[in-house]
Amino acid sequence: MKIHEVSRITGLTKKSIRYYEDMGLLNPKRCSNDYREYNQEDIKNLELIKFLRELEVPVLEIKKLKRKDLRMKECMEERLRKIEEKEKSYEKIKNVCEMLASDDKDYEELDVREYQMIVNSFGDKNYMSEDIKKSHKEKIRGALISSLIFISFFGFIIGIMTYFQITQSDNIPMVIFIFLIMILLLPILGIIINLVSRIKEIRGGEEDEACKY
């Protein structure tokens, strides 16, 4: 079955499904036309991933579970520990909200310094999944490395051509030389544009969409 059918069955977006593939959690069969072909085992796998993500199990931990580098018992014990931490934080937030409600002050009357020390005691909490932040960095690093490799390749060819054009007496006409250089510069420009687009997608696209599941 195709990805739109899988999306309908699992309730996951196409972007989320592709994200889990990129993270190595899913490996559908590829047809000759490069379309992905999913089977019942893939559906079962995605439903399990979705279930664990609803429990807020990080994707990196799901990968460990899948590789059997992490036991489910250990994973759930860690989830319980984090849930207890959040419960404590939300209890403090609840207390501050109750204080603000009982004070019954308008926006302009509120002196935030009265409550700042309490809020600061919450610690630095960021509820964005750690695995998503890590995957952002890993994907950006991968995109940069692959782009630099291709840019270096084309840059090397341009350098060699320029060297022989300058040092050899029987060099090609300058018009043709410039034309060839321009042709080689086009892929470099395309790589840079694609890199910028990819980084934007990583930071605010597929990972954030998948994080909902």
C-alpha cells in the first residue's frame, strides 16, 4: 500500500511517516519507480511507534527499544521518573496561578518581581522532546557535511581547470573557459539553495510535525 493509505489507517501525517523512516524506525520496500510500498508489518510498527510517542517516549529511545539496546521496563521507569518531575513542576505552576487568581490584579497592576523568585525555582524546563532537538542537530550536521562534499568536488574541478588554463600555453579560449566555469558553478548554487531549504525544513517542518505523535 502507498503512503496516503498508511496515513489514513494509522492517523499519522505523511510528514511524520517520512520522519520515522529518516530516523531508521521504518524501512518500507521501494518499488522500481522509487515509490515506497508498505505492508502490514510496517503498519504494526507505525502503530507501536505512535503509541509510544503518545506516552512521550523519545524517538531515540524507541530506536534503542527496537534494537534491543533498551528494555521496555527500563524505558517505562524513566518515563515515570520524568512524569513525576513534570508533576512537581506543574504543581508549582498551579500554586502561582492560584496566587495570581486570588490577587485578582489586572495586567497593568501586576508586578512580576513578586512572583519571579517562585517561577525561577522551577528550573530550566523545556518541554520540547530531547530526541527532536538532537535529531535537528544531527540532520543539520549531515546536510552540511554532504553539501560540503559535493561543493568541494565541484570546487576541485574548477580549481584544476583554472590551474591548467593559467599554466598551459595551449589553453582553451577564454569565452569557452568562462562558460564551463559557469556550468560548474550552477550545481554549487543549487546545493547551497537546497541546503538552506533543508535546514529550514528540519528546524520547523517534519520534526515538529512528528513531535505531535
